[in-house]
Amino acid sequence: MKVFTEEELKRYDGSNPDNPIYIAYKGKVYDVTESPLFKDGMHFEHCAGCDLTEFLEDAPHGEEVLEELKEVGEYKG
């Protein structure tokens, strides 16, 4: 699996329509391209192309929502 650095992950923030949209969580990178919750790379105040690990504990849901997403790599920010 591909290993993403912080700089590489930023390329998948939804700003380039030719790239998929990715987020990182607990060292894994997930594809959220098809998720209506990340339309244009934004999910409420959270941006794609970033590590969202620290924000999930404040979310109204748990990490079970990530089970539906495709894992595409590892994050070594």
C-alpha cells in the first residue's frame, strides 16, 4: 500500500477534480471521493487532505463510519 506524507496527502483535498479525495485517520488513508459528506473536500469545518484523527472524538459518530470507506494507504505525516 502507498505510504502518504503530510505533503502528499494535501494533494487529495478535493481542489483538483482529477484527483480522488482522501482523509487520514489513525495512520490509515481513506478514499472519501464518493461520500456526499465530503463534497468539494469539506465536511462541516473539516478539510479533506488532512489527518482527522484528533477531531473524531468530538464527532456525533464513531469510527464505525470509516468501515464503509476504501482504505488506500498508510499515513506517516
